[in-house]
Amino acid sequence: MVQKSKLLAQTGEIILLNAENMLPKYFVIYKYLESKDCSLMQPQKEFCMQIVCIQMFANYFYSVYLVSLSGALKATDRREQQAHLKYVNSYIIEGYKALWGYNKQGRSMWGKFIKNYQLVKENDVFDNDIETITNRLKEYAESSITDKDERDLTMHYQIDKGGNPRELLKLEEITIEKEVNRYEQFGIIFRMMGNCITEILDYYLVKKKRNELMKLHPILPPLFSIDQYVWESKLAEMNVAMTRNIASQSKTFGDCKEQLLKWPNILKKIQAEYKIDLSDCYDILPTSEAMLAITYMSLDLCSTLKLYFNSSLPLERAIALSRMNIICYSIIDRVYGYTSRIGSYWERYLTKPYGEDDLPNVLLEIRDVMETCIKTNLYSNEKRLAFVHLKEENFISAIKMLYTQNPLKEIENSIAIVKVLPEIQRAIKESLAQIDKNIKKCNAMKYHWVDGYIEKFAPYKDRPGMNTIYLSLLELKKGNVIEALDIVKKMATVN
């Protein structure tokens, strides 16, 4: 894999440099075809727009896909690699769907291209190449596009806003070997499609409108380079900080995963055997699910920042920035909300034990960071949709946004959010502790019936096994349900 990684890095750099050069050229040609200045008549005009779209989309989509794979191959931590692999998986599914579709090929970009080609073709010079690419696309779906659900988990951190973050654990099943193999297979299609479309575009547009095309001037600004110099002196420091954060969040991820996988079964077993009402304990479990989602977001953001700081390619940095924008949008939306706190972690977990005028300093700090980021106006659902959904109707806007980002402000916001995410996790724990105190007060009254059992077991408390039950009953009497379960759990582990 090491040798293969080096080869992929070399070819990937060439592809990204070429795409950085080609995207602005195709963009201005597309705008020209769209305008009244273009003298082509229908259906030739529509056909030329379609082939320019495919060429532009293929370069954009493949670049985004490639940057994610590059991040996974360069990762120094398993969780860092997993963070990038989620996007590798998501972008190939999203990009393939736009190009070929799943069950609606006629409405896909390639399907519409074939239909228009039949209307304008002047000879059969390109027929064999088109047929070969079409067959390759069909075969690729059957062999490689089998995991569409993971795309929703990656881009939304849940299947939907009311979904279960435990579903995110499915993303661990994505492997580097599988994604590299899938990338290599699609690379063959990408190269064949690029060559074919270039020749068709030259035949049907460039040769006929060469003089008009020569007069076109770039619309998109050059990709930024000043950001690289601004952060140059801090690269080592940023790398260390992001690597440390990734390691810390990886540990938190492991703890949350263990709680979510083990505790429900333990609670069910204790509840069944001892006929104890543990509904309060189940109420606490969603906080672990929220912690898991925040951990995923933090790992994503730190891994993307690290990718950005380690890249020297303007297009790769621009794509990393666009991903940061997606992640930060999701974090603000889930943790705080843009126009309303309803349904956010702020309402459900962070502020639940407190009054609005009695918030601790850590929550005030979190609120300040969220509000400051919102006021920068960098995040919008329109931008998120353009960057997330690789669709024919979205990608033109996405390319324009990619070339007109504000890198300094994006990085400033992303770093601020990275710094505050551990505070959010601590605040959730403190909120949980406060809720636990409230539960214990209620439980102390609810479990008064335990007195009779304590009295029965007291004479036998020094006997093997009986001591554990006696101690757990004492904790239950205080309302300490979790502590009582811990004692029984340890006994069950020993046995």
C-alpha cells in the first residue's frame, strides 16, 4: 500500500493541477454558450452545453474525490484516515449518481448527453468510444456502488435530524483497501470519458467557433495563494495541535462507542432480573449519542484542517476549505442552530439544567463562538447544498463558490470551532452530572421500598455474593442508580 500511495499521490497531483487549469476555461465556455453571444443554433447549442457540463463536472467531481482519498492516504491516525474515507465513499456515490444515475439513466448527465448526441451527430466516429464508456458505467454500478446509505451518514452525521447518531458507527466499515480499489476502477472511466469528450468538443465546437472562443476572458478569479503565506510560519504548530486533537477525540470516540454498545444491554438485563425501573438511566443515554456525533464532527474538522495545512496545491486547499464549510455549517446547526435553538444540543443537553439567566461561563463562551461564526455570513444552506450535492443543477454554483471563498476567515472560524468543541463536550458532561443530581433526588424518594430489602440482607452482608447485593441496595437507596448498576456489573464480570 505504501508504494501504491506514492504513485497515487504523484498522479493525483498532476490531475489536480490540470483540473485547476481546466475548470476556469470550461466555466467561461459554458457561460458563453449560455449567452446570446453564441451563434450556435439548437440542438447543437444544447449539445455543446451538455458536453462542456460533463467535462467540467467530471474534473470538479474527480478532484473533490481525489483530495479526500489523498487525505486518507496521508493520515497518521486511524480515526483521521476514517474521517477522510467517509468522504471518499460519499463523493464517489454522489458523483456517480449525477453522471450515470442508478435507475434513471435517461435523466443523468451521461444519459442526456447520449440523447442529444443522437440528434446532432454527423458521423459515427465517436460511437464506439461512447458505447464503451456507457458499458463501463453500467458495470461499475454493479461491482462498486453497493453502499449508498453511508453517503447520508457522512454528509448529515445522522440519517436525518431526528435520527440516531449510533448509525454513524456503520462508517467504521469503510476501508482504505476497498476505496483505493474503487478509485482505480473509476479512474479508467474518468480517463476514457475525458479523452472522448475533449475530442467531441473539439469536433463540434472548437473547430467551428475557434475565433469566438479565442476572444473569451476568464470569469473566475485565480485561486488564492496568499493564505499559504499567512499560515506558513504556523504550519508545524497547527499540525501538532490538530494531531493532538485527533488523538484526544479518538479516545472520546472509543468511550462513547463502548457506552452505546454495552450499556443498553446491561440495563435490560438488570431490569429484567431485578424488576427495577431504570427509565431514568435510559434518558441519560442520548447524551452519549450527542457526544459521539460531536466527536465525529471534531475528527472531521481537525482532519480537514490538517489536510489543508499540509497541501501546497491551490485547488486541494480550496476543496479542503469547502469541506470545512460543510462541517462547520453542520456543527453550528446541530449544536446551536442558526435562527432557533429548538431541537439543537444547546436546548436538549447544554442548557437543560440551567435557567436562561443562570448559564455557566463555559456556555456563555460556546454561545459567543457560535454567534460570532453565524455573523460572518460564511455559512448558508445554499452553499452547503452546492458543496454536498454533486448534481448537474448545483455544481456550476459550487465551482464559482470554490474560486471565491474567503480562506482567512474560513480558517479563523474553523480553528475557533475546533477549540470550543472540547468545551461543548465538557459542558454536556456537566449538564449530565447536573441532571444526574436531579434524578438522584427523585430516586432517593422513589426507591424507599429498598429499605425492606436492606433489612433482609443486612444479617448476610458478609457472605460471598451477598455483600455485592447489599452494597448495590445501599447505593439504590441513595438514588444512585448508575453506581448500583456498576456494582452489579462488576459482580457479573467476575462471575
